Amino acid sequence: MSVMSLAPARRLRPVTAVRNSLTLTWRSVLKLRTNPEDLFGLLLQPIMYLVLFTYVFGGSIAGGPHKYLQFSLPGILVLSVVFATLGTGMMLSQDVATGVFDRFRALPIARWAPLAGAILGDMVRYVISVAVTLGFGFVLGFRIQTSPFDAAMGCLLVILFAVAMCWFSAMVGMLVKSAQGVQLWGFLLMFPLVFGSDILTQEAKMPGWLQAFVNVNPVTYLTEAERALLAPVPGGPAAATVVVRSLLWALGIFVVFAPLAVAAYRRRTAQ
């Protein structure tokens, strides 16, 4: 056994660990740029949601596509960004399977830096999803009906919520053995959460048993907050109330799943 293997691991300063994480964040951003299939899917998915939901459901639910677009776009924004968080778990699982994290473990960097870098880098995915949804929605006729400050806060809120959700995705990525498995289990777990909300229609039109779930669903609070900040619905909840509830849910999701994701990451990458 070599002297190097007997030497204790050097403890890194917090500043150095943060620098390591930012370096790997840039790696994650470059990885998105050099993966045209992933980038194309990220651009196309919000467009497909907007076209299909607006013109398939618009006439029957709201009496016309334009009126329905004003109601549904904030929900489609939430839907697009939340589903985009699955990319975090898929890429982490792929990196572990291909041995990338084995090489990271041999470097003098913080042990948690690769995980933090992947999650921070994926914020670019959420920004792209928000920009495409709002941009194409504007082309279809959606108009923001609040101040620029409120609209910016709406974009920031959905990105913060997505960062919290990506820790759940990261946990799934560390527990499931393949990227395909992450996609399967992620959709199975997120699908009821996303569509069991008021992103596409008002909860008053749902059966009572479903309304009980919708009314405590964090995606419902986030969607109502996005509507209040982008295109308020007459008689809708106050923006401050639903924004605070969304932030509390995001904090709760982070507090629960971040430690679980880190623990799963350490188990899977342990020698």
C-alpha cells in the first residue's frame, strides 16, 4: 500500500469547497451546451405543452384559446419547469454509471462538490424553460398583466421551487441504477403531484375527493402564486399568501430531500 493511500484526506476550507462547486457548475452548463438532443427537448417541450393544452382544452374549458391561455400559461410554466428537474437525476445517474464520479473522487476537491455543481448548473435549464414558455406564450397571445417587478418575482419563485425539487430528483438519481429508471420513477412520482393540481383547470370543477388533495398540493400553491404574479384571476387568492406558502413548501422540500440526496450520493459513490 502506498504512502499516499495511508495519508489522511485533506480537509478543504469552505471557500475552496464552494470554488470546487462553481467549477463543476460550469461543467454542467457546458454539458448542456454540447448535448443538442437534451437542449432541443428542453426548448421543444414547453412549446408542445402550450400548443396542445391551449388548442385542445381551450374551447371546452374556457370558451376560447386566448382566454384559456391567460389562465393556463402560469400552470404550464410550473409544469415545464418541474418536469425539467428530472434532468438532474438522469444526468447524475448517467455520470455515476459511466465512472465520472470515480474520477472526481480521485481529485482534491470537496466530496459534495460534484452533486452541488450538477444541481446549480441545472438552474440554467430552468431559466431556459421559463424563457421559452413566456416567449412562445407571448407569440400565441399571452400578456403579462402585472408590473415588471411582479413578473420577475414570478420567474424567480418558480426557479427557486425547481431548485428545491431537483434535490428530490437527485435522490431518485442516486437510488435508481439507470437514467431510464430515473425518468420512469420520476414521472410516476411527479405525475400525480403536477396534474393533481389546478394547473389546467379550476379545482371547483373537480370531484370533492380530488379537491381535498388539490387544496394541499404544493404545485397548486405555486401555480396560484404564478397566476397572481403574472396574470391575476378575478377572485383569486392574494399574491402574498400563495407566495409565502410556495416558499415554505420549497424550503420544506429542500430540508427533507437535500440530506436524503446527499446520503444516497455518498452511499452510491463510496469505495
